[in-house]
Amino acid sequence: MSRWFRAAGATALVGFLGGCVSAEDFPIDRGFMAVSTGAQPVTKTHSVWATNAVQQAQNEAQVHALVAGKTINADTAVRVALLNNRELQAAYAELGLSIAELWQESLPVNPTVALGVNASTDTVRQTLEGALIANVLSYATRQRRVAIAETRVRQAQERAIEATLNLAHETRRAFYEAAAAWGVVIELNRALVAADAAAELAGELGRTGAFSKVEQARQQAFYAELTSEKARAVLEARLAKEQLTRRLGLWGATLSYEVPNGLPNLPRSIRDQSAIERLALQNRADLKIAKLELEALARSYGLTKATRYVTDLQIAAGLELEREEEVEDGDTTVTNRLTPRFEAEFEIPIFDTGAARLRTAELQLMRATNLLAARAVAVRSEARAAHTAYRGTYEIAKHYRDAIVPLRKTVEDEAVLSYNGMITNTFDLLADTRARIASVRAALEARRDFFLAEVDVAAAIWGGGVAGTEPAETEVAAAEGDEE
């Protein structure tokens, strides 16, 4: 019988057929609930994976109801982003791909049926051969491969959680940037109203001779410079809002939303984050990804070690039916012979003993171990830095609110009274007004920095990327890419 007629035995075939898995056992969104639940402490809402056109239409309807013609807050912005950001939906598809890979690994290799006919030239002897072909080694290692695929699914879930957290953090940062930028515009508008009135008064006094041309020019120059500064602030605010719009995935009719013209008030006190390192080590998504990478490589190492010497083992079982005709004295005698056949085929590890593959697996395991340790050190540092920035920015913003801005306002008010009483000159009044405007802007920026630092604290604890740092999971992803 030809060498290509190889088959698995009856026992192996029964095991193969018993392991079949239906499509109902592996829906496309299997395991996504863990993603939504894992990100909810930060997002404060459920994540949604739109796997068909109906779900996508429902998401779009929710988005329109949340933003069309409305002023949104930070939590609403995050909710809209999770519903509508297509890059996040594409990231969720990676989870579906890992589910499909697990499904594929859970299925036994299909057996192959081969048939052949061999007839001699004189048509006296004919042979019919049949064989059932399967890979026994694939069946024997199936449980190990499924375990590796399951680990990869859990890793894909953590990657999806990290993508969700990253979008939530970026959306909150963009929201606070936009709100602070529009707050600056509002403050400049208030200053412009006062400067416009002062410029008109200076013009009237100049016509009566009470104001010199120099003092009139100073008032008018101050107003013109404020106008230019406001135009620049409006441009920055519009660009900041556009950054937020990009995170939200909005376009068309949904662009009619607004952001508040300023930031929320500072809280009376801040949370104690003395245990931030412990919380980060417990909850960081990138650490979980690195741990799962180590687990998957350990399982792969065990599989490589188990199949070091034998990488391909196939057993063949089949039948051969031989039909022979004999003619004697005009009589034809037909003889049928049914012969069972059994074959086994495997590689002989003479040259390749699997040592290179085993050493490669060992080095990959060692690399993943070191990357995990390095990530843990970085996580601790990021957590400490985020906590330091959180407390520091709060104290600075509070100082501006309680001390600097009130003092600058008092100085300006007194300068206006002195100016009206002809005690203070125009130059001093303008200098005091400029100083107050600068203090108000600095106070807004300090408050913005505090809210951004608050976002960074959440990122340091849960993952998703702290501002100014690269997402740590890229190190593990790069390592995995090298393996492939």
C-alpha cells in the first residue's frame, strides 16, 4: 500500500470525534463581560462591543441622545467615547480573534479518507485500497495547546481592558484641557469688557484734555493686545475641543455638543493614596498582561519539552481488497482477499534532536520573566510619581484659589479706586490688571493640572497609560512579535 495511505486507529478516531465543539460554544463576544467589568471602576459605565449593524445603530442613537445640542461633563464624554470610538471597537476585535484561535485549537485535526485503485495491465488482478488518515500527536497535545490558547484569551481580555482604560483616560484629559481652554476665553472676555470701557473713557477724557495722548494710547494698546490674546485663546480652545471630538468619534450632526466654560471646583480634600503602590500591583492591566505572557510561555515551554524528540507521529489503519481472476479450461475463478494494513510514521531525531527549539523556549521564558520584573519596578515608580503629582498640584491650585487670585483682585480693585481718584497713573493700573489676568490664567492652569493628575492616579492604579509614559504592554507585545 502507498505511503500516503496513513490513518489513525479506531481509538484515536473516537477521541477526535468526541472533542468536536459547536459554534454556539464560541460566540464572537465570548468573555467580553469580563472586559466591561474590569474597566468599570475607571469608566463608571458599561463598555459596549458592537458586533453587528443593529448594535452599532443602537450605539449611534445613544450617542446622539447624549451629545446633540447639550453641554457634557467628563463622565458623559467617557461614556460617549466607549460607545462611539471606532479604534476601541477595532481593539475589541482582537479579543474575538483570540476566541477564534481558541476555538480552532479546541477542534481536533480532521481525519482524511483516502481511496485508491490499482489494476494490472492484463486486468487479471485489481486492488482497492482505503485508509483513514489522522495525526495522533496533534490529538495527544491537544489539551496543552488548548490551555495555551485559553491563556492567550485571558491576555486578550486584559489588553481589551487596557485599551478601554486608555481611551477613558485620554478622553478625560482632553475634556479637562478643553474646559480649561474655554475658561481662559471667558476670563479674557471679562477683562475685555473692562478694557473696552476704560478705552472709551480714556477717549472721552482725552477730548476734554484730562488725558494725555500717551495715556489714551496705553489704554487702547491694552485693549488691542487683549483682543489679540482672546483670539489666540479662542483658537486654542477650539483645537482643544477638536481633540476631544476625535476621542469621542463624533462628526456631522453630533458636533453640536458643548463643553463647560471652565473647570469644576477643587474638592475640599483629596483621597489618601498611601497604598497606591499596592493597589497598582494588584490592579494594573499591563502587569496582568505580562504575567499571562509568562504563563503562556511556560505552557509553551512544557509543550516544546514534551515534543522535543517527536514532532510528527502518524498512525495508519486501513484495508486492502485484492481481486484476482484465474481462467482455467474456460472457467473463470474469482478470488477476493481482504488484508488489514497498519502503518506508523515518525521522524528519527538523528540531526535535529530538538535542543535548539528547547533552548529558544527557555530564553523566551527568561526574557518574559525579566520583562515582568522590570514592569513591576516601573509600575511602582509610576504610582509614586502620580501620587506626588496629585498632592502637589492640589496644593498649588489651592494656593492660587485661596491666596494669589484674591490678593490680585484686591490690588486691582484698589488700583481702580486710586485711578478714579487721580492718585494712580494709567501705567500702574494696566500693570495691575495684567497681573490679575495672569494670575487667573495660572490658577486655571493649576486647577487643570490637578484634574489631569487625578486622571494619572487612576491610570497608575488601573493601567491604560500615565501621561508622558509609553504603555508598558508594548514591551511584552514586542517580545511576542519577535517570537513569531
